[in-house]
Amino acid sequence: MTWMFEVYYKGPVDSAREARINEVVAAFGGHLDCHEPSDLGPVVLTFEFSSLEAAKTAADELRTAGEHVEGPEPYGD
């Protein structure tokens, strides 16, 4: 089973912010699965993990850094 969480932030797209988020996710073995850009609404980044514990730890670290994270939840199947 795979696990996912989403990170939301107010648009427009912020490449530097996304790079910082991606660094945290990659450190825990996750990867970007979907990027939904928006200039008017929220930007939504969906990250996928093979481990629930890794997803939880990455999500907690991002929340501590002030990011809005929804999940983790089961993904796929």
C-alpha cells in the first residue's frame, strides 16, 4: 500500500517554497505525484510514500515549518 498527503498554499506558484518542501519529502523517501498550480486559488502538491511512518514524519516536519498539510491517507488501491 502507498500513502499520500497534500500540501496547500496560496498561489501563485512559489518555486523556492516548493523546493524546500520537496527536500523534506525526499529526505523521508517520498516524491511529488501531482502538482496543481493556481494563480487565484491554492496550489496543491500531492506527495506519495511507500511507508506510513515516513509519510507521518515528513508531514509533521512540514507542519512544524508552517505548511498546511492534509493527511497522510491511503493512496491508490
